[in-house]
Amino acid sequence: MTEKIAVLGAGSWGTALANVLTENGHDVRLWSHNPAQVIEINEQHTNQRYLNEAQLDAKLTAFDDMAQAVDGVDIVLSVVPTKAVREVAGQLAKILIVNKQKVIVAHATKGIEPKTYKRVSQMLSEEIPTENTVAIAVLSGPSHAEDVIKHDLTLVTVASSSMPIAERVQKAFSNHNFRVYTNDDVIGTEMGSALKNIIAIGAGALVSLGYGDNAKAALLTRGLAEISRLGLAFGANPLTFIGLSGVGDLIVTGTSKNSRNWRAGYQLGLGKSLAEVEDEMGMVIEGVSTTKAAKELAAQRHVQMPITDAIYQVLYEGKDIKMAICELMQREATSEID
């Protein structure tokens, strides 16, 4: 079945996903707010700022007019940074209302909204009227855009409260390189995909500070325990955190230089300030704002997240990373399952 799909956001992940869908034979429209980027994608079939020299499918068409991009589509996939979700969803809602159009709304954004602590699906449901939404789905899992665009073997999950919709999105994306599973735990899928960015910052810092495999394994394992505790406090299924959007996403983000959160942590470990790291990165580091949101959510729900607390102190209070690690190691001894 050929789908008409609009992908909102032409960063590395949005472009890679749009390319997967195009290669699968769907009618895909990629929206960007940058006219120069649209011209490059349409004429050169590249997106060099985000995906270097990767060659995109020539059938992939980009637009800088969102109304043109979403006209007549069945599925809208939002792949914009967390801070832009509401603004872009608001624009989409106006178009859908005018068109009297009802679509499946999916997203592949990994973050939590600052101040409100809302998950991305919650933001989308608040901004887009229910009469214009068939259902909301989230695509997540261990998947770097740089590998997906090269057709590396990739496994992800799509979660929705509506399994028929999850299965429809699954079918749209699936091919011999890109395998998609389904899940009905939207909360756990979104929490796992957002919170792992915090741990990835710590993982990058450990490497630049010279720590070895033991330390990295310890951080990822205890980081997963924190992610699970907070997710469970909001009603997530515990099994989700040992799946693709949990431990899978944590492993790939916490061990790869392709992760901007890992790279940010690496630079922080070298002694650079957060402002310097953000300026040099030139792209959104989702884990920074997610760290603050997670710390405050944990306080509200009385959930212990010592690693998150330590990373918060480094990011927002200027604490020395080595001191933060020392204090974590000297915490009162406790049971592993606490």
C-alpha cells in the first residue's frame, strides 16, 4: 500500500526517515523552514549540513511551504526538536483545520518539554484538534541517522494506543534494512527515548576523562535503573525499558560518537563550558534540557535519580565533573534493586 506522507523537519533524522519512506515507494514530502535547504534536497539530492555527502533518493521532494507538504497526506511525521514541537504542531493544526483533513500524527522526537514536563505526544495532542487526528504514534529505538542513510541494519519500535495505527506505520517503514516492531506503551517509549540522552552526556564525559569499559558499563546499567524508576512512576510498562526504546536506545546513544549528547559530554569532560559546547555543536543537544526536566519530575514523584542529579549539577551549577563522579561513588551503599 502506497502512503502519502509528510515529514516535518529536515535535520539529520527527519531526512533519513523521509529517505527510508521514499525508498519504500511512498509519496513523501519533506518540509523545511529553510528555502536553501529545500533547493539543495530537490536539485542536488543531498543535505550536506546534516548528512555530509549522503545521496538521497531522487524521488524525495522537499517543500518550504507546510501547506503544500501536508496537502492530501495520510500520515504526518514530526521530526523537529522538542523546543519546536508546539510551534510546528500549531502551524500544522491550522492547515488541517482549513483543509478539513484528518491524519495519523506520528513523531520521532526524543525529549521532554521544559517547565511543563510534557511528553511529545502530549504536546501534539494539545496542539492538534482530535477531529483532525486519527491517532498519535511514536517511532523510537537505537537508530543514528548517519547509519540509517547508509542502509545499516536498524531495528526500532512504533508505539501507539491504537495497534492498527501502529501496524500501519510499521508497514510504511519496514524493509530489509529497517525493521519495525510495535508497542502499545507510549509513555515508556517516550520516557526511555528522552531520558537516555541524559546518560549519554555522562557516558561521553567518562570517555574524555579516561575511564574504561567498567565505568561505561556501570553508568549505562545504573542509568537504565534510573530511567526505569521514573518511567514506572508515570505508568510505563517495565518491559519497555529492556526493549529497543529502552536499553537499545541507551546503548547506541551512550557509546557512539554519532550521538550529539555523547559528543557534548565528551567536550564537557575536556573542561569546556556548556555554552562553548552548545556553540560549537550548532545543533540541539536534547539531553541538556531533558536533564532539568527529569530532575524536577523525579523530585515531584519522589524518585531517586543520583546520576541525573550529578549531571544536572555539572550542567546547571558548574560542578566539577570529577567531583560529581567521586560523590556518586561514595554514596551510601544500598541494594541494587532499590
